[in-house]
Amino acid sequence: MDDLLRLLPHGYPMRLVDRVVSVRPGIELEAVSVISAREPCYAAGIGPYPAVLLLEALIQTAALLWLADLEADGPAEVLLAAVRGARFGAAAQPGDVVRHQAVLRSATARRAILAGRTDLAQQRGGVPALEVREIVLARRAT
Amino acid sequence: MTTFLRAVDSLAVRDGGAAATAVKRIVADDPYLVGHFPGEPIYPGVFLVESARQAVAGLLGGPVTLVAVVEARFAAPLRPGDVALLDVKRVPEQSPSPGVIRARVVALDSIGARVGHCVVDVRAVHDG
């Protein structure tokens, strides 16, 4: 299943998804990220994980679900077109494992709308860190 | 409060504190750009949201934490060398909940074309 990660066009250190846990193509995908104190965002000091990087990790999870469904045979160029209704909850900290879940709402060959959520691991109460009503992704015209 | 990204280079408050204009010059040295994407750096859409958050902090005069992204739309990619001009306004007529401030941020490129916009909810952070 980790073969799916190669579909992401993102490279180090922007590849923020570490492992795909489960996938039901065209329906939903679960993945995890390990928040590390060695990430560039902590170059100046340790603290809560930046909200927008947590959002980016969930967006990458959503992109994986769409790309898996498209049966792309390599990295595909996907850009973020829009985000609607993103609400942040508990802050993730270095050492946390967070679990992302993306659900496909609708898709065409060029555009997809997904919903998603990110929760802290069970050891941290499994509490919500982020919920997003709509992530809109677009494939770049080539 | 440290930030991981210099997402606003300069900011000027105007209209008696109701609005501000911020500038962000995209540089290849911005963190994470080497991986977004390898060989073709593009300022990530979520970083434009971070620019918006930092611009709202500048408008309000203190650090803020992101509570919600009501909406964010990205119309065109920003690359190293590009300049984003952010117009920030409070949306006082919509108060999401006590202590939460809503702001609207429109981002233009150097020739005035819209590259994106977002509506964010933030909460002031009181350090210490």
C-alpha cells in the first residue's frame, strides 16, 4: 500500500504523509504522519506543529485517494484549488502520530472534491486535530 | 512565538486599523520549497494561508492562532521571484464566536492579478 506514496509529486521535506494504512479506492483512504522535531519547521524552536502543515498533510492524504482512483502510473501534478470549512482542534506536538482520513465526494478526470479529518493518536486521546468539509484538487493541464 | 516561515516580509496598517497591506516575496530558500516540487518550486497554497495568518497578526498587533479556514481559493501558482501583495480586512459583521476574529485576505501578484483569497478565523495568543 505504501507504493501509493510514490504517486505524490511532493519531495523531501514536503512529503508529509509517512504511511498509508488503508484504502478503499474511490471511497476513502487512511494514512498517518509522524510529527518529528527534526522537520524544518522546528529549525528555530520546538512547539505546536504549524496548523497549515497539518492541513497540508491532510491535503496530501486526499490527493493520494484521488490519484489511487485515477490509477496513475507515476507522480501526477496535482494542485490545491480550494479549501472550505477547515476547523482546527487539538495541536499536534513533536513525537505525535496523527491519523488522517480522506473521503472522496466527487471527481472528474481533472478535478476532485474530498472531505477529511485528522485525529491525534489514541495515546493522546484520539481527539480531533482538524476537520475539513471540502478540499478541491485540480490536475494541471499538460 | 516563533514561526517556521517568513510568510510576510513587510506590512502597513491603514484605514485607522481596519485594514492592512502586506508583502511577501517568494524566495527559493523558503523552507519546504525544495520538495514542493522537486525541480519546480511553487509556494504551497497552504503557505498563502500562513501568509494570511501572519498578515492578520500584523493587523491586530499581536500573535494569533488559526482557528478555521472558512474558505481559501488559489487561482495561480506563485514561484520564486514572484511578489504577493496581501490586502487584509477585518470582517467585524461576522463574529464566529467570542474571542474569534474573522478576516478576509486577497492576494494579488505584482501586476494586480488575483492569485488567491481566503477568509480565516483567528484567536489572539497571549504568550507567557
